Amino acid sequence: MKLDQSPFASPRKIAGAYQGEVADRVRRFLPMVRRLAWHVNGTGRPGIELEDLVQAGLVALTECAQKHAGPSEDGFAAYAKMRVRGAMVDLIRRTVPMSRGATERARLLREKEAELRGKLGREPAGHELAAAMGIEEAHLALLRDTSQPLRFDSIDEVYSDQDSAFADQNPDSLTLLQDEQTREAVVAAIGALPERLRLIVSLYFVEELNLAEIAQVLDVSIPRVHQLKAQALAKLKDALEGVADII
């Protein structure tokens, strides 16, 4: 099938907007932009024109040619292809409010609803539609929710310091530094313990043995293990005073 590419700007016009190596690269890689546009447009996503995809790809290609003049031809080709396709996919995501899966689910729901509407002569109830689709009513509600278009709001309009959705779960730099310093201090304090007390700490806190099991390992009485554990904790508490709390 012969494709009509007449709506696209000619390589000569596009290259004329730039000079030197940038123009040359844009001109030589323009066919790649067209191929990618046809491929992306052929994935079955409605709501966006082919020319828009080409335009987005040309912008990305031009930016690559302007900012990355140094790499080899093969390196530039791989990088440009990735950026051009990414620009096209980003355009689809911004323009088409529903994912492909959500679009398919919405289509199935519409078809089944239309079929039942024709049979019943009225709008089908939720349990009737669920039964016709062979799923639970709760599953139907989930399908409806996941079939809704995505909504994009300006972060300036919806952001709130009191909204937990915007909270960063990662520790800040100060917390990471404090945790690292605490860990190093604990390691040093444990390393300074006598060998027998270090073994008690390891068996109790690392291996998670109880006092009776530790007594069997060391071949001592349980009260003696309790005494050694208390000594180890006391030494650690003194060594880590002002750095970490020892229970």
C-alpha cells in the first residue's frame, strides 16, 4: 500500500530552519521519524492525528541533533530513535485520557450494556450486567472504576502540605546521615565488647535465640546467660550514650 506523505513538511523545508550538522542530521533521520509515527499511530490508539505524532517526533529529533552533536552515527541513531518514540508516546498519553486497557474495558461494558438494553427494553441493573458478563457485581464495579478516563490536574491547584498523597516516604539527607552515623557507632560499640559478650549479643539479637537456647550453645545456666546479656547491654548503653537508646 502506498502511503500519502504529502501533509508532512519536506526535508528541505525542515532542514532550512537550521544550519550545518543539525540540518544534515534532521534531514537524514526524517524517514525514521515518519516510520515511527506510522508504527505508533498503528497501535490502535484513537484520538490523535498522524501529523501530530510526526511533529512531536521532529521536535525531539531536532533537540537531539542540537544537544548531542558529538556521538557517533550509530550512537546518535539509537539515542534519537529512543527520544523520538518517547516524545510520540508522551503526546499520546497527554492527549488520550484513557489507557489501552481501560479503552478496551469500556468498549466491552458498552457492548454488553447495549445488548442487555435491547433485550430488556430498559437500562440493565448492576447485578444483571454482572451476571451477563459472568463476573461478580463487585468485579463489575472495579471494571467501571478502571474504565474511567484519566484526569490531569495542575499540581499548583491540587497540592497541599496536609495531603498525605504528596508526602515523600523517603528519608531526607539529614536522616540518612544520622542513621549512617548511628549504625557506625553501634557497630563500633559491639566490636569493643569482650568476645563472650559479643557472642551473646549476636545470638540474642541476630540469631534470635532465646535464653534457654543460648544457655545450651554456651553450656552455661540460664541465669548466667541473663547476667551476661545484662552486662553486654549495660556496656553498649554506656558506649552509645547520647547516640542511640539501648533497650
